[in-house]
Amino acid sequence: MAVRIGFVGTGGIAANHFGNLEKIDDARIVGLYDVAPERAEAAARRFPGSRAYPSFVDMLESAGLDALYVCVPPYAHQDYEVLAAERGIHLFVEKPISTSLSRAREVAAAISEAGVTSSVGYNWRYLDTTARAREIISGKAIALAQGYWVGGFPQVSWWRVKEQSGGQVVEQTTHVFDLARYLLGEVESVYALGFKGLMTDWPGYDVEDASAVALRFRSGTVATINSADIAPRGGGTIGLQLYSRDLVVSLMSTGLKVSTPLRSEEMLPGVSPYAVEDQTFVEAVKTGDASAIRSTYADAVRTLAVTLAVNESIASGRVVSLE
């Protein structure tokens, strides 16, 4: 039988998942809810047999869902995940999972208590280039990591309001912080500095224009991750570089490069990580085997803790230790 899927939030990133799920024989989108009803209705017209619901609870009670995709802005998660988990509905949640660590931990507890499968949209974990990088560094001590997400800023109103988005580190560079955790393990402490003042012509803009973060991992690895939203279109850079003795591993959005004294290896991504994460989630729901999921909700809580610690350090000027 097909996995019956509902969506809360049908704009933005949801469209990416729509395209992937359409290609999965075992997936069937049956219910859609959005605070803008016209968006949900437009999505429902795309999927024969689906329905746009006037309320989220109505969808949960009437659509017969096996799984729910939560594709809403960081500030707008409300009780969606908890209400779904309590009904035994499996969850795919887009990053970032919240702007509140305490709230995210409450959701994680509800998911654990209900025993439902969860997956979070940290798609870099599903790249074949990431898998290759992990293989190359296995068993090696990584002395230094350098990460960056430098680009322009998304021109949606909530993104430039820190209370709603969490800022660039929480909403966007979270992919790089999560990738660093995936490859290097847990973070012990962070110290961060931020810069503001170049975007005063945008109403309500109160996020940092740029930030620089120093991290120490429990393994001993030291790292820096820089963010900026002020670059011109096409003038930014996104990636993570890892350094060991006689080894440099560079994971970019465009591919992987490995350098040693004896050889150089380059690899382009051979898969769509968005497609792989959706296929993996649907398969996990269908079979009950979630072992292939690479970012559970509980794991994503730990990434959120790191990025919120960055905001805390910028505000306080102090080193922030992670639990």
C-alpha cells in the first residue's frame, strides 16, 4: 500500500518535496494545509485525489495520514509535530526545526514517546560526496575545519527578522553546522562575533549581516564557520573544508575535492540529496525500518542547540558551552 502523506505548509521548500514524491510509487499526497488557503488549494489541484483542508486538525482527523511533512518557517511550527506524533503519524520536518531549544526538546520527547519515525531535511547528509568524505576521514584526526555560507539574503519578510528566522546561522548556515557535526561529532563550545549595519534600507531587518564562529569539538578539532548575507548573486561560497596531516577534504555545494601529497581526487554529486532523503523517509515509513535515515528529529535538536549557542555568544560576548 502507498504511504498516505499530508503537508502543513505548501509553499517554498514544499514544492521541492512535491516533485520528488510524485516520482515515488509508494508515496501518495492526500492532504494539504496552509495558513494561506489558496496555496493549499493550488497544491491539491496538482495531486488528484488529494484535498486542501480548512484546518490542520481537520486534516489530521480526516485524511487518514501515515506521514506528515512540516514545511513552515522556523517561528511557525506551533503544535503540528506534537499533534501528529500523538496520533501515530510519522514526521518529516524541514530545518530549522524551531527557534526555541526548549520547544524543540518537547517535540523530541513527544516523538520518542509516540515511537514514530522522524526525519529532518538536512539534505547534505544524503549526498554521495558527503559519504565519500566520511569514508576518507574515517579513523583520521581532523585538526581544523573551515566552513562558510556566504551569499545574498532570501527576500522573504520573516527571514530578516531574527525573532522569526533565528538569523542566518539558525536558518541557513545550519546546513554547514550540521554537516560539521555529521563528520566531526559533537561540539563542546562556541564563541561568535557578529556584524550589522550594511542592510539598513530593508524594513525590519535585524539579523547579522555577517558572523564568525569558533568551535571546539569534543574530539579536539577546532573549527571556524563564517556566514554573510551581503554577497551579490553568484558571488558567494558555501562549503566545509577539513584538514588533517597531509590531507585536505573540501566539500562544496558543487562537489568534493580531496588533496594529498600523492594525489588529487574530485567528485561531482551523482544524486539529488532532496530526492534521496524523501525516498529514504517514505521507505522507512513503509517498512518500519528507519536505520537509513541520516538526521532524526532528536539529532536535529543537537544542531539547533549549536546554532542557538552562536546567537547567545554573539549577544553575550562570551564562550558558550554545550551540554
